[in-house]
Amino acid sequence: MIIKTQKPIATSEITDSLVFKRRRQIIKSLLAITGAGVAPAWASETKPLWDNLTQGDFSAHDLTPTPLELIKNYTNYYEFAFNKEDSTDLAQHLAIDPWSVEISGEVEKPVRLHLEDIVRQQTLEERIYRFRCVEGWSMVVPWVGFSLASLLKSVKPLSTARFVKFTTVHQPTVMPNQRNNAMLTWPYTEALRIDEAMHPLTILAVGMYGDVLSKQNGAPLRLVVPWKYGFKSIKAIVKIELLKTPPLTTWNQATPHDYGFYANVNPHVPHPRWSQNSERQLGSHFFTPRRQTELFNGYGEQVASLYRDMDLRHFF
Ligand SMILES: Nc1nc2c(c(=O)[nH]1)N[C@H]1C(S)=C(S)[C@@H](COP(=O)(O)O)O[C@H]1N2
Ligand SMILES: [Mo]
């Protein structure tokens, strides 16, 4: 894990038309502090520009970001399509400015916030995380985001809050599968236990590769939980609810035997139709051996204690 921090940048009066430009500027200025951010270092074999940054516990792992070129058309976004290229193209129609997020439920101060105000209040960091999809592929992504815990604390969770539910935007005019009600129940929802949501590794991302998030990757705001399978990392979030009881989530509801609530990356628990023992790393040559999948996607040192009392073969 590599973390880069900067004090939030003071924004003054922002009009809606400036919103996107402003967000992009804030994110880009994060890279500017290192004097880098000109050439996309992740797109080549040159030294990554975060080489000079503090490296966390994961320096032993290969955390060279997957070249952006290789992942930008490789999208799972089922509101748009069930194949990766079409969902990338169709996602460009999503309307993302202005954007607001409702935070409600078991909190002292339910609010609806403009994304710009959230970004202004939170401290943006760059985090380079491994990302493992349940389908058996993986990548390394330099996200730009902020701590979910920090946002949740700002609305003062009540002691009754035990789960956090996230909901994707409902935009049936541009999301074809929301119109057809195809396959899944829309809008897409996901959830975490409150301690998972409060974990320092859990972030809400507004950017990647030193720029704003692209629409196909979940703009303008998505969850990233690096020790869980990718489907937990819900895109285009408009609502965050703190709840007393575990909510039904999209995949858990659709195929309860395939996808558990926890969905922690676990090489020992196969999917009903394939092994989760190894993964194809995006961008690797076809003759490169598959990577051995790690328990908790390699973040066990940080998160295993959350599941101390659970038999991980049953809570999958
Ligand atoms: N709203 C929404 N969020 C979603 C999905 C989706 O279909 N809709 N797909 C999930 C799955 S299965 C994965 S693997 C990741 C993919 O993220 P990426 O396209 O940015 O790589 O997004 C997750 N978040
Ligand atoms: Mo996925």
C-alpha cells in the first residue's frame, strides 16, 4: 500500500459548470506536489512516479500499477451491459455533474452533500491497491480517494449503526439494463459491516491514475475495499445508509450461493463454477503464470482481526 497525503485544497465559489474542472484540478494538484504528474509513468516501464513516496507494509508485493490502457476498456458495469467493452462505451452517457450524496439512517446528522463539498472537507490520498474480481482476474490501481471512516464520522454514527449500505444512481434513461430490469434488481446496492466500513483501508475513490475517475470506472464516487472481491466496490454512489440490520445486496440477492455478504478474497473457497486459487493479472503475457490468490487479497495483516471469530469457509 502506498499512501500520499495532502491537506485539502480550499475551494472558493464553485458554479456547477466548474465542478468537474475543479475536481480534476484538485486531483491533479495532488500529483503536482511531488513534481511529477506530467508523463503517465504507469503507462510504460519507466520508474513509477510514486517511487519516491512512503511505502507501507506492502513494499514486498509487486505494486506496479497496471497500465491504464489495459484496464480502461475492461469494465464490469452491468447497468450498461454485460460485456466489458459495451459497458465502457455506454457508461460515457452517465450524467455526473452536479452530484450529491445522501447519508442517512442511524446517524445523528443525516445530510445530503454536494460531492464538491465532500471532496473539500476530506483529505485526498493516493492509494495503490491490488484489485481482484471474483471472475478470476486482477489488477493494480492507483486510486485517489479519501477515508470512508472520516466521512462517516462527520455525520456522527449512532451506536445502533451496525451496517453501511451503498446505493448506485438510478438513471434508467442512460442505463439500459435498469430499464429492462435485466438480471439484477436495480439500483445496484452493496453493504459492509460497520467495522469494515470504518477500516482505514476502505476508501471512497474520486480519482485514479492521477486524474478524475473515468465514468466506466465508477465516476464520480465509488467504493474501494481492497481485501474483498471487486463487486463489493460499488460505482456511482448516491446514497450511504447506516443500518441496524444487514441489508440484502444486489449480488447476494441474485445468486446467494455464489456471492456471500462478506465476499472476502479467499483462495480456499471456490466459486461454485471455478477455483479462486489463482488469478490472471491484467496486462501479463499469456505465458506468464497466473498469480496465486492471497487470503484477503494480501491485506490479511491489516484485516484478518475483523474476522477472528468467524469460520471463513462458511462466511464467504
Ligand atoms: N454500480 C455498479 N458497481 C459495480 C459493478 C456494477 O456492475 N455496477 N460491477 C462490480 C464489479 S463485478 C467489479 S469487478 C468492479 C469493476 O470495477 P472496474 O470496472 O472499475 O474495474 O466494479 C464493481 N462495481
Ligand atoms: Mo467483479
